[in-house]
Amino acid sequence: MSDPAVTTDILKITPLHALHIELGAKMVPFAGYDMPVQYPDGVLAEHLHTRDAAGLFDVSHMGQAFLTARDHETAARAVEALTPGDILGLAPGAIRYTLLLNDKGGIRDDLMVTRTQTDGKLFLIVNAACKDADFAHIAANLPSGVVLERLEDRALIALQGPKAAEVFARFAPQAASQTFMTARDMDVAGVPCMVSRSGYTGEDGYEISMPAKDAAALTKKLLAEPEVKPIGLGARDSLRLEAGLCLYGHDIDETTTPIEAALGWAIGKRRRTEANFPGAKIILDQIAAGAPRKRVGLLPEGKAPAREGTEIYADGKKIGVVTSGGYGPSVGGPIAMGYVDADAAKSGTAVELMVRGKGRAAHVAAMPFVEKRFYRGN
């Protein structure tokens, strides 16, 4: 088992690094880590297996931290000073997707905030490539008495797919009754874990935070189940693209606002009224008057995928650029997302994508490209 703080040359490794090698993964640099991009079955098979059964992902490279204060209100308001989410209104055990913003309303990162069962204690998960900057920014802006504790000795895995709940109930029966965007501390096959019913594939499933020392053993137990296969970064990306979910650094960054990114739903009603988050005036003006550009889905005609950076045209005029694109195995054809001028953002709008110097017909399409199957209760 590897320690997450150990590095190979310049790349960090996760507690599951040795297991990836054992499983025959092809490893690539990603966000400063040596990570599996695919296993012997290949990206296409891994993608379809996750949609059909259950895929297991190593996401230990992401940043985990506790933020603690004397009570929930103090902790929540500390996070709300940096984000537009309603953290104060979180019930114990509930999770909120929110955004770290800069003073111009640009997105520094997207993150998950969980209110734990301990009063005054929040659990944060941020993106791997941004975690050092995120945690430094959060720590530098905390009021007195609020403490950020990075969790460097933990692993994080995701079990995703329509059979994830059936499989996971064999190890943690109490997880079966959890609904989407909730988290609980629980014993999983003898390991103390924080289990969230969440994920980034559009499928039902769990994210499981655990001590690094237990990660390889528990992961092997889950992989021994007949429905579960290991899944690499390649299929992780095509799954989230089909689900219409943003990839930080590609679909969102410090130059995009939540309204441009079609993430206005992440701005709480109370927060809009209070208007006390970074970039509030710019963002609230865009809510009232509309943003100059919008993130949209794109369906190219034919088989040629439109990759990131592909220019988008309409009536001979450049109106935007693709930020994520590729083949959607479940869709059965090329899919993409990108930003276009607001007056071209309506679904069905005909556009032209410049692929390898040639114009390819496409149209703006609603996202997600596949039905989301989150478990919201019976």
C-alpha cells in the first residue's frame, strides 16, 4: 500500500497506486498524480459497464478537509463568505454542491460541502488540481475560531452504476436507505467510513472516504463482487460528459460565472436576497438581464467528434468554442459542450463546428445527454 504523501519523481500517488498497477492499468499524469486512465478492458467497455452494472473509481487525488467552528452557523457563514450556496440551511447529513468565487463572479473551483452529524463541523471535497490553492484561499479568509484541517491520510473511492446500491448493501446495509446528496459515518466491512450517496457520472452510487491504510483492502473486497469493475479516467470523463457535468479547468474556470455556466441553480434563494457572496453584483445582474454567453450541449452530425477548442460558428460568424467533446458510448455518437453567444443558446439552434479545418453541421441540444438515475427515495 502506498502513502498519498509519497511521490514518484514529480508525480504523487494515491493509496491505491499499487493496486492499479496490479490490475494492469495504463497510468498517466493527471492533476499532479500518477493515475489510471484505463484498465485492460478499455475505455468503451468500462463506460458501458458503469452504465449497466457498477464501476469503481479511485478519486483519492481530490482534496478532503474538515472545517470546524463552535457551532453550525459559525462554520456555515465562514463558507458562505466565499461561495453562493445556502450552507446555513443544510440539515445534518446533507450535502451541497457549491462554487468558490472570485470578486468578478468567476469560478475558482466547484466543491461539495457536507454538514456532518457533529455540530459546527463541515466536510469539504475539492478538485485535485485546485486543492492547494483552494485550501490556502479558504484558510486565509476564515474568521477567528474557525479552523480548516486538511485530511492527507484518507482515500476516496466512488462506486457508481445501477447495481451500486445492491452491491454496497452487502458491506454496509444501512447505506441502502440513503438518498441522493446525503452522507453518513458508517462501518463498511469493518472500516470506519464517511459514505455519501453522490457521484459525478449521472448514475446512482456512493463516494466513500476512508483511512488510507484501509483503502486497498476495502477496494479489493468491492472489486471481488461480480458486478464491479475498476474504471479509469477515460471512462470517468465520457460518463460525466454524457451527464452534462462540468470539468473544472475546461468547462468552468475563473473567467466563467455561474450564470454563464448554467449553474445558477447552485445560488441559494436566500443568498440572492442577501447578495453577500464574491462577485454578487455581476452575478445578480446576469440573473436579471441575462449573461452574454451560455454553456450548452452540442450534438454534431456524423461520426467525427468535436474536441475541446473547436470553434463554433453560425451564419458564418464565430459564436463560441467547445470546452469538452468526444464520443458518447451510451449515446452512440459524438457529443460536446461549450459556450455560445446567448442568442444562439436555444436548443435546436443550428451551428457549424470547425473540425480539422472543415465545417461540420451540429445543433444545440439539451443536457444531460443521458437520463440521470440518482436515488431520491421511494
